[in-house]
Amino acid sequence: MKKISLFILFSVTFFLQSCGKIDDNYQINSSGYPINWSFAADSCDKSMVANFWDSNNSIFYGSNDHTRNWQGYWTEAHALDVMVDAYNRTKNTSYSSIILAWYDGVKKKNGNTFQNNYYDDMSWNALATLRAYNSTNDTKFKDATNQLWSWIQVGWSDNICGGGICWTVNNTTYKNVPVNGPATILAARLYEQFNDVSNKTWALKLYSWMKDKCFDQASGLVYDGVNQVGTQEGTNKTSFTYNQGTFIGAALEIYKITSEPVYLNDAVKAADYTLRSMINTNNQILVNGDNSDGGLFNGIFIRYFTQLIQNPNLDSMIRKRYIAFIKHNAEMLWYNGTNKSLVLFGPDWTSNPGMVTYLTPQLSGCMLIESMAMLSNAGLLN
């Protein structure tokens, strides 16, 4: 996954009210018609199947016009996640059939293995296959998760950057949140589900390293990573919405297995930073993605931000503010940023993408709409 070295960060600006609080007075220039979020999510999921699923090869195309036939191993993991979202919500067997077929198709496309040179890509696939196992009860997904987890652990070293899992097999000097965030989530979930204490130990040490090296506790900014040259460490302070989201997810999973409030507070700090500093200040919409790896960044933030909203111990006033933000973004996307004839999304949630879009921004749009359906069905939008 070359996203960190190639992706140029969008400029972000603090947007603070005069009193220093996050602005939650969201307005949309639109018709404002009521949205049935479950119906909207149904449309997104059907579009994913109709426009992106390659039934011959059991993978997802990288674009809806099929000119990009493969957008990468890590992207397929998030496509699987969206299909799991659809199946969990609807129990429609057409989605479970795709989930089961995905296993063989993606494994074949990746060289008849789920092993990869990027530890973060393997982490994303392990998270997705664990969810697929929990949805289908097919043990091949559990076996794949365990195999991936064993490969991921090899990337840890104590003598470089003071710990952490390295970014790639060939780059052992760079340790970053894109690896250690999802790895923390994975280890904590494996511990919670299967009660292997070693996984709890892994989750705690991964999170501790990430918080110590990559988290500004004063602001809530999550740095991308740390590089070591000789004995000297240098911090890459580049910020991405998906690092904010992954850190939120990791903090929430550690909170679940420890019940220590500090971890929930960490998640809130990271979320608040995103809402005030990683938005387009003219409309309070998350910074635009792109048509490559960056197209997934906002969707990943939304996935874990939604889990924070759903946490029962989140302060009610904070939850209200977060719901206002996600609802504003989702309404802007649905009213203004959707090609309604094909149900397509682009990297700019305020603008219709036209007739062609790419898998990564499409997935982010689907994650946002699915999150709204989830929140609506839980009665949290009332």
C-alpha cells in the first residue's frame, strides 16, 4: 500500500467558533426532502454489485466502467466490509454469496495467498475476514484471519522506533498508524471473541506504542508514523482522516476490554480534532478524498466514528454533536454528491461524480450511507 509515500495531504484548517468550540450548526442548501436511510443504503449496496462486482473473477472492479479492473489488495478488504455491512443489515443471501466468492477471487488475484508485503494491507484484510466469519460462520474466514494475524505479528521489533509493527516487509525502519491501528483493533477483537490472553497483551502493547509515538494528547491529532535512521527517530506529522478513524477504533476496542475511561477519552479527542481541523471550512464537510487510495480515507474515519457514536458510555451531548456532524455530511452526499441514476459517489461529497467513478470513493460513500442506516435503525437519529 503506497498511499503514505504517494498521497499528498489535503490542506486542513482549524474551524473554531469564537468560544473555541466545534461548530455544530450545520446547514445544507438543498431541497431537504426526508431520506429513508435504509432504502438509501439498499441502493448503494445494489450499485456496488451491479457496477463494481466482477462475477467472473470474484473481485471488485476498480471503476464502474471497468477500465480499472483491480484497485489493490487492501481496497478489496474494504469492499468485503461493505458487503458484510449489507448482509448484516438485510440478511439478503445475494450479499453472502458475494462474501463467500470473494475469498477465492481475492486470494487468487493476490497470488493464491492472503500474504502481502504491506503489513497494513494484511491487517485490513484480517479485520474484514474476521467480520466475514462472524457473519457467515464459514471457518475458512476464521482460518484466514488467524494466518494473517500470525504474519502481521512478525513485523514487530523492539529495537527500531521503540517497538511497533513496521509498514512493509522491506521497510523495517518506518512504523506507522496505518499498520498499528488496525492491528490493535484486530488483536483486541480476537481476544474478546476467543479469549486468548496473548492477544490482549498484543492489543495493549500496540496501542501503548501508537499513543506514545503518534498521538498528540493535547490536540487529538494522530501523526502518521515514526522513522528511525541509525539511532535517530523522526516523526512524520502528516495527518489523514483514516489515521484519525483507525486510532478511534483502536481506542474503543481497548476501552471495551479494559473498561478504563482514558481510552474512551482518547477516542473523543481524536474525533474532535477531525471535526474541527480536517473539514472544508466553508461547509463543514470532511476534506475531499481522491480516486486512488485517498478515496477510502473518509470512509474509514466514518466507520469508526460511527462506532464511537454508538458507544453507550459516550457523553450524551457529545453524541448529539457527533450525530449532527455525520448527518450533515450524509445529507450533503445524498442531496448533492450522488449520481442518482447509477447511485455513484465521487471523492467530493458536495458534487455529482458524473457517469464514472472509482471503487475507493464509492466505498467511502457506501460506508457513510450504511452508517446512517445503522444509526437510524438504532433510533439514534430521532
